[in-house]
Amino acid sequence: MMRALFTASTGMHAQQLNTDTLAHNMANVNTIGFKKQRIEFQDLLYQTIRRPAADENRNEPVGLAVGLGVRPAAINTLFAQGNLQNTENPLDVALGGSGVGFFAIQVPGYEEPLYTRDGAIKVDASGQLVTSDGYLYLGPEALEENYTDISIAADGTVSYILPGSTTPQPAGEPLQIFKFSNPAGLQKIGKNLYQATDNSGEPVQWEPDSDSTISLHSGYLEMSNVQVVEEMVNLITAQRAYEFNSKLIQASDEMLQTAANLRR
């Protein structure tokens, strides 16, 4: 049986997974804080037909080795900064800077906090700062009733003004923001949430006084870092590669058919 049949099939499978990854990126082009993914490939084993040799009898510096295809090796998350969109909402916060920071979120069913880049903060009926799904942002305490003029400072401190007062009152501790030595090792949970793993390293809390790699921008949201034109180019490349691998299977089949018909 021709190797090309199986080799081309690995290429079709790899490009199918590549297209699935591109589709996921495009589906989240407007998701707040979404980070695009990129699939990475590796070549498969090589079948050695003749090894190179350099001895008294022969001198063949190059041998014969036929590759057996490709395999998806990893799907890497790219944490490049997304575009900041001005919302004029004081509860919207975008994480910027050269570092990759995450808000700490308390989610029922998880002993440890989860993490997110989504800074679209909401206030629930109890005055707590929560995500769109009602998960609590760690750090600030619940806001008192009848508050006005809420604001979030550059260090994550949430403050507001109570009736009869003109002095801003802080809502407990600042928003808890953490960094990881390997953010690509975080496990994706869905709902814009990540979970720390052994590969991501331990979370390190951001200290605004000593760490300038992270910055907070109140009134802004960080949008997805997916570039539509780039994804379209990648999709065309993946589609043509898939098509070419299918043509290789057809060509191999025709060659086998020709060999089978030699005795006719």
C-alpha cells in the first residue's frame, strides 16, 4: 500500500483541526478579553530506507528517509494585548501593559479562585462586584446603599460617594490581580475563565507600587486580540492545504488502480 495515502490523511486531519481552531477564534472576535489560539504541528516518524554512510567501501553523505506525515503538537494561546475600547462606564476596567494580568474570581464549586481578563464589572443586588454570570471579583467589599459616583483607581481601588458626603469612600481592598510565569499553561474553563495549573505556575499577586508591567484603565474594555484579516489568510491557507492533501489521496488511488489494471 502506498505511504502517500496514510501520509495525506494525517495532513487532512491536521488541517481540519487547524480550521476548527480558526473557527473558534473567529467566533470570539467580539468576546471581551478573549485571546486567540494558534495550532502548532510536528512532523511524524521517518522510515529509513537507506542510511548515509562514509566508510572504505562507499561514501554516501545523504541517505533515503521518507516522512510519514504530520501531527498537531499543541494549541497555544497568544496573550498579546487586545484593543482597548472606550465605554465611558466607570465599572469597566481593562488590563494593559507588557505583563499579562488576571482578575481573581470566586466561583462556586472551586476551592481556589479562577481568573479572567474580562473587566466588564457588574453590581448585584447585594452591592457586590460580580461578572456577567454573578461570580464575585475578589478584593472589594460590597458597596453601601445609595452610593453614587463609583470609580476605580489605577491601583484597583474601588471608591464611591455616599449621600450627604463629598469624600470618596473606598470599598475595602483593591481588586485582586495576579500574574503567572506561564499564562499559556492556564486551563480554559469557558465563560472567559481560566484555572491555575502546575504548568502555569503559582499565581503572584500584582503590586502596583513596585510592578509597572500591568496597568488598569477604568472606562475601557479590552477586546479580543483576534485579527480578522489574519484569520482569513490562515483559513485560506488551511483550506488549500486540506484540498491539496485530498488531491494526493485521489492521485495515490489512481496510481494504485493503474497498477491493479496492469494485467488487463
